[in-house]
Amino acid sequence: MSGIAANFAQVRERIASACDAAGRDVGDVELLAVSKYNPANAVGEALAAGQVAFGESRVQELVAKAGELQAEASLQWHLIGSVQTNKVRDIVRVPNLALVHSVDRVKLANELHRELAANARQLNVLMQVNATDEEQKHGCLPSDARALLDHIQSNCASLNVCGLMAMGPLHGEARPVFDRVVSLRDDLRDASGLALDTLSIGMSGDLEQAIAAGSTMVRVGTALFGPR
């Protein structure tokens, strides 16, 4: 077993143990392999180990890597980083783009919708929320999330909002933050009538707390591919 394959086995065991502790089905939590700054051949090793969903933060790197691996039909790309509106056209042209996690403002939603509608396409997205109010983090404030979702529902028919993405705090316990994100999702679900069943919360250091809170997708990089 290669080093990357062994790492994936260990992380999947962590996820299974966390689900067991939380009384959840392991099938309800998806592993998103954060492949940013890692070469395409590392993604290929992970594919061989059974991983299909990969997350990238930078549009330029995503476009290049997706181009190298476009023959891999099972591969699914997720964009998890902050998006500049001038990169929208590049994003929507990525083959096998499954989900954009970082819709956090009206202008970005409008640009995505405009580009998608011009090509009669739909795209699954998450709204990114800054649940810790830390200046270095991207995302809309929880207090602005309802207005953003209302705008997307009313004006951006090409976007399918599937749920929320958020990060834990830089310092301190992550669980209270994750609980607030889940509560916000529940409020938005009630207000919008949307399922919002995807919660992209939890990373290498706090995935257990995220799963206990209700995460359906954990974003793991270092524990899978090693330090960058």
C-alpha cells in the first residue's frame, strides 16, 4: 500500500470511528480530499485508492489539474477557495465540476448565474459562512445569510444551493462554532423550503467535532497528502 493509500485508510477509519461515536451512518459523511498544492500524480494515487472527490482552492490550479486529469471520468472537482468574479468563466468550464463551496456574496452569485444561464447550465453550490467573525476568513456573516439565500432563490435560477460551508476557529473549541452553523442551516431550511442537506464543515484537525455536530462532508488535506 502506498503512503497516500495508507493515509486515506487512516482518515477513513477516523471518520468511521467519529460516526460510530456520534451514532451516525458512515455513509452519511463524505470525504473531500483537499489536493491543493499537490501534483496531479498524487490525485492519481488517491483515485487508485478509491477517492473520487477532490477540492482545490485556487482557480488557476484547479483548471490546470482538471485539464491534466480530464480522462478520469469518475473524478469530481470541488472549488473550496474564495472566488474572484473575473475567474467565473474559467470555473464553469472545468470538466467534472461537482460543487462550488464558496458562494458568499450577491455579486459572485450573479456572475455565476449569468455565465451558467448563457450556456443553459446548472451548478450545485454551497453558501460559505464566516461563523467565527475572524477577519482573515471569507464568507458572509450569519446575519446576512438569509438575504443572500433569498437573492439566489429569486434571481439566480442556475444555482442550486445545497447547503453551507464554514471553517472552525483558529483557536479554541470548534464544536460550538459547528453547532451554530447547523442551527443556521436549520433556520435557512425552514425559511426557504430548500433541503440544504450538505454541511461542509470539519478539516484534518477537527473532523471528529464536525461529525458530532452533523457534518456531511469533511475537507481533509494534510492528513491525506502530507505537509506541503
